[in-house]
Amino acid sequence: MQIGSRKAATTGIALLGLLASGSVLAQAAPGERPRSSLGLAVVAQKSPYAGYDTDVLPVPVINYEGRKFHFRGGSIGYTLFDNEKTEVSLLAQPHVMRFKRKDTDDLQLRQLDNRNLSAMAGAAVRHTAPWGVLQGNVLAEVSGHGGGVAADAKYAYPIPTGKVVLIPGVGVNYASSALNDYYFGISAEEAQRSGLARYRAGSGVAPYMDVTALMPLGAHWTATASLRRTLLSSAVKDSPMTRGDHMDTALLALTYGF
């Protein structure tokens, strides 16, 4: 692993992905509501793009829980309905993928165009019950990068084990063909420049598994550790831009809740 400024933005995006999709550092112990918090996290991610190294970087953590507005690890929400068990919100967040040709060691990929962050907006729902937590969202791309839709659904079950709460979860992420093609497609011009085959990415479904451990350290401090493995969809795996069949993300954090 290496720590370097050229990969800082990519790793910051990895943190946003882990937090925004699962609200890892906004999760509360069973029976408690999320609260505002500040802290520091160290995150590592294996990128699906060829020639990218696994990187490790410290990143600040900010979560805010207002009466209507909330900010949870990169996502901004406005609560439409909340009855203690079910929350329905409008949601805006980045699509947590970006390709910078200068960050890859692959000479052919260095001939491709950059892919920038996309802004996504839509709706999210979260339901908490004795049998676990269900959450999901449907988001449309609104920043002019070809359009497209993404959706995510996840089930998690908090398990108290002494002072530590373990939260295993399983989920699935859907990305439409327009969204996948922007990040993993190769145009005719790019194919001519790079020597890679032209590729149009279709829609895809990517299942994932994760586990989070929460350890309260007094009335305000909480230590958090999380691991996630995402299995890449066929549309992403088949792209000449990628290597491997999965993406791993790990996080360690210390936060102060108020």
C-alpha cells in the first residue's frame, strides 16, 4: 500500500462511497437514533480500474442530524416523513466513482478521457424493526454526464456483543447502462488512441457484503471499524478498463457525537 497525494482524491471518494451508501458513521446502537458527530477516519480501497494501487488515507468525518436536514458522510437529505421507525427523505449525493488517467500505471488507460464525479438526486427510505434495518434509494444522474439511474437496497442486523455492536449487512447496487457506460465504456476515438477495444457498457447489478463494529468509548466517543466487499457486475468486469471481479473497502474511525 502507498500513501500519496495523487491518490488522495480517489480514496476520499472511497470514503464517501462507504459512508453515503451505508451511512456507516451515522449508524447508532440498537434503540438509539443517529446523532451529529465529528471525527477522523482512515480508509483504504482497491479500485476496479487497472493500474490503480490500493491506497490508505486519513479523512475527516462530519455527520449532522437536524430536524429536517441531515448530512451523512457525503449525502445530503431532507426528511419528508419520520415516525421513529420509518424515514423517507429526498437525497443528493455524489456517484462514488472517478477515473483520472494520470493516476493509473497502465499505459493504454493513460490515453483515455477522464471520468469525473457525478451528482445524483432522488429519494431514500429507511425502516428499523426488531428484525433489522432495511434501507434503499433510487437516484438519477443530474450533472450532465450522460444521465442514468442508480439504485441501492440493503439489509442489516445489529448484534450486541458486550460493549461492541456488530452490524453485518448484505445489499445490492444497480447502475443503468448510461451510468456504467460513462465510467467504464470506451468510445471509438479512445479505442483508436489507446489500442483498447471499443466497449459500450450495459446496465448491471453489483451485490455486496459488509460488517461494521461500533464500540462506544464513554458518553460521546465511538470507535468504528467497517469492511465491505462489492462483487462487480458483468458490465463492469467486461470493460477493458477494469481488472478483477470485486472491490474492497476498509475503514477505521473515531468520532465524537453530540
